Amino acid sequence: TEIFGQYTQDREGESISLSGNGNVIATSSRWNDEAGTNNGQVRIFEDTSSGWNQRGSDLHLSGYSGDSAKFGRLIQLNENGNILAVFSDRDNVDTMGNVRFFQYANNTWTQYSIIRRISTDYRLYFYPLMKLNNDGDIIALQTQNTSTGDYNLVVYSYSGSSWNQRGNLLNFGDRMTDLAIDNDITTIAVGT
């Protein structure tokens, strides 16, 4: 089975994420123009008896009035495919990167939270990297100090109403190329 982009320039599948049981897949096209030039789009599909059918509507960066948000630059599903993290470069508030979180229920994906950069000294968008745990309540993100150029790892956990930083920043200096975490993030593996 193949899933195709809606338009030639979309580059559908630049980022993909599969649920733990392999029945749900999220695919992004950050160059999609439906909600503005290069503002991006994410679609989620479920494997059913009739094939891969879309789960809910197309996701776009809601309320953004500019261009080049590249919503969907990175995407991550949790284990059961009901929580989705979507990275974008910018929105109306900030141009330094953000991660939006969506939950699936009753055939609808609803945004319930967002993470922005730690402070004005850091940005998320440059070589973004993120991993969501199986439960969908802990996420690890690469961030860059805009003054020193150093790359750091920051971990957040969800309290039920907001995402809060967990522990201190881990400074790796060089850019991280890959990241693996266990479910409660007691172990983190980093490639540099």
C-alpha cells in the first residue's frame, strides 16, 4: 500500500511515525500550501479491513497568518497512536520553533498543549530532533543556545495540564544526530 501526497511539491512522507502495533501512521508534508506557502500539513491513517483510511481531518497550523511555518517538519506518535507531537518552525508568537500536541477521540484530532523554546537564548528549529515516549507524556527535544552555538537536550513531562521541564539541560556541544529513549526516560542514548 502507498500513501501519496496531495500535490507534487508537498514532499509527503518527509517525516513519518508509526504506532507501536503498526496500525496507525502519521505522515507530514511541510511544504504543503493549503494553509499558506510552505506552512505544512499532517495526515494520519489507520489500517482497517478496507485498507489505510484517513483518521480525522488534515492537520494545519491553526491561526497562523504568515508563511513557511513548515508544520510537520517532525512528527511523533505515541505507542497506541492516539497522541501526536508535531514540530513547526514558527507561528504568530515565535519564530524559534515549537511543538504542538494533539489527542485523538471521536474521529477528531484536538490540540491540547504546546511547548516553546526555554528562553530567548535558545531555539528549537535549527536541526530539530525530538522523541516522544510510549505513553505520550514525556518528550525529549534538541535545542540550541543562540549565543554559544552549543546543542543541548531538554526533557519535558506532561502534568495533565502543561508540559514542565524535567531536570537540567544536557549540553552536548555538537549537534545531536539521533536520539533514543525508554518509556520513563531513565535511559537516554544520543548520537552526535
